[in-house]
Amino acid sequence: MNRKILIATVVTAALIAGHAERASADAFVGGLVGGFLGAAIGSNVRVQRRPSGTGVSAAVIQTRREIQTALNHFAWNAGVVDGVLGRQSRNAISQYQMYLGFPATGELTEFETRILLTGYQRAVVGGPHVAQIAASHPNGLRGVLNSVRDEMLGVNPQVQVAAPAAPAAPETPPATVAAPAAPAVPDFFRGPGAATAQVSLASHCNRVALVTSANGGLADITTMTDPVFALNEQFCLARGYAIAEGEALVAQIPGATPQAVAEQCAAMGPLLQSHVAALSVQPRDVVLAGVTQFILTSGMSTNDLAATARICLSSGYQTDDLTVALGSAMVLVALGEVSYGELPAHHLMQGIGAAQRRELAAEWFRASVPMDGAVTTDVAFRPGAEGRSRLIHAAVDAVMDGEMARPLAPLAPAAPAMTTPAPVAPTK
């Protein structure tokens, strides 16, 4: 219903202005559909839910025992190692998931299980690398799990490539005529040649998970004292859900790897950059009208483009490519899956991947997050437990009313030790 209304509203304008975007869209489709990702989405891959039958094989019981053993080893109390994942084991799984920034469902995905068991095996075997992590990581031995997760996602923030030495200047350099400098908007906040700081959402969510764990779990409508932090928790929960959803699709693509998917999804970034930039300065409807023009000129069916967007949303978050992630989320919203608009709302609320524009964020939240009991048959994005929507609306209302407690200290590259800023009284 939403998809038809939105597309019908802008179709005339899109057909007139479509020539400007068609060349870029065709380049994207040519690169994406030419690869394995395009072939897979053309086969209409869908998320497959694991059956919940009553019969449990010996292999499954043994895996569950290994999961319980690993959880206990990392000090998440799963109780007796009996191969039965009861309430205590589920609570331990949820704590593990929150620690690594995954949705706290109490049920492990295959990817989460691999991280846990691989981390446990490395911790038991030990060695200099494990000893170094345990001694230097703020969470001690649990840091092995962070290392394994980043390795499986192809992320290695510790690797630094030295800049090549400048070649010796020739004795008589040839004369060159400098081209006139292009006009540019002056920037008084960065030195010449400085790179724009990019906040890592993965690091942000790791910090949120640590505070959540120290608080004893996620805030709910009855325990919320800091609406900004409550929204941070729900932001990271939604991010983890999006990652898991994309992984389930990629798992159905023969031969696909996170690195190969990331390479193909990277093509979406430049195409959607202008729409992601518009997110920080334009109302929601205007932004979505522009994204719909991209959809109508992409040359892809809506089903294929939606599957692509889900996969690239997951990949963008895994690789911290927030342009790809945000652009993919907005494509899904423009296709009618309105609840994915929660993600741009969080980015605007926290100022990560977009400028901090809380009045625009509130608009996206109220259009995207249904109130409890609302009919949402066309929405597939539903992370979290019942009552989550009510919590988000209450937190957004509190923020907009100026009832902000203490948000997380902002992340910045090479920042000094984290300090918590004093609360600032809202301006009238």
C-alpha cells in the first residue's frame, strides 16, 4: 500500500528527471547483476527460518554443550552443561549477543555461534596473541571474541600501512604551470589536507553494549532514565538485526563471502551519496522522492532491488560503510518497507553517518516506528521485544522535550580518555 502510493506520487517527476540518474544506475546494475550477488537475487533468495522440531540429534546436543561451556568460560553463566538451552542459558546467550552488538534474542545465529566457539577454542589454546589481548583489552579475555568477530567480518583496525617514502626530487625539476584552484567552501574546523573524521558505528555499539551489560540489561519503558542512551541501545539492536538479516540472505548465495559482497555493495555508495547527504538537510518526503527516482531508473525489479538493499544494508554495517548502509535503508523505505526508516532516524538522532538533526530524526521515527498494536503487514523490519515501539516513542518525546540525561561521550579518532560531559540545560 505504502509502496504504491509513494511511487505513484513521484512517477511523473521521476520520468522527467530520470535521464540524469540513468547512466549511474545502469553502471550499478551492470556491476552488481554481473556478479554472483545479482544472479542470486534474481533467483529470489529469501531468509530461511530454522525449523523448531521436537527431535534433537546427538550432534545438536553436543553443540549446545559446547555453547554452554564457552559461555561459562567467558563468565556468562549458562548453568549446568547439559545440552539443554533453558532460561539460564538463554540469558547468558543474550548477554553475549549484547556484548558483541548483536540482537539480544537469546537464540544464536550460525555466525554468532562460530564466533563464540572459535573464540573459546583460541582462549583455551592460549598463546602470546591471546595473552596480549587478555592483558590489554578492557574486557580481559572476552576481547578474544571481539578479535574473532572483527576477523570474520574482515575488519582489522590495528593494521596500519606506512606511507611510502617520497621519491628524491630531480636536480632540475621541469617547470609546471599550476592550474587555478577550484572555488571551495572554506572550512575553519580542519587544517589543510586533514581527513574528515568518521565515527565508527561498530565501536560506538561496542561501548553501548558495555554500559548495557553493566546496567544489567536493556532499558525498558519502566526503567528508562536516560532517553538518549535508551535510543542508543535500540539503535545498536536494530543494526545487529539488519546485519543478521543480510547474513541469512548471503548464506543462500553459493560461494559468497563478506569481502566479495562488500566489494559489490560498495558500488551503491557513490550512487546514493547525494540522497544520504540530503537526509541531514531535507524533510523525509523530499528525501524519499529523490530515492524513488533512483529506484525507477535502476532497471531492477522491486523484488531484486529490495533483496540487494537488505544484503548491502548488512554489508554496510559490517564494514562501517555508513553511506552504503544508510542508502540501502532508504531504498527499502522508498520501496514501501517503512519501518526501515528507523535506521536513518537513529543516525540523525545520534549524529553518526549524518548530521545530528533531532527534529528531522523525530519525523523519521514517528513515520517509521509503529505504535504497539498497529497493523504493520507490509513491514519486515521488527527487531526486539514487545513494547519496544512504545519505548522508542517515549524516548523520542523526552528528547524533543529536552529531558536528556547523559549521552555517551562522542567518539573521535585518537581521542583522549573518555569523559562524560556535564548535562547542558536545553535552550528555550
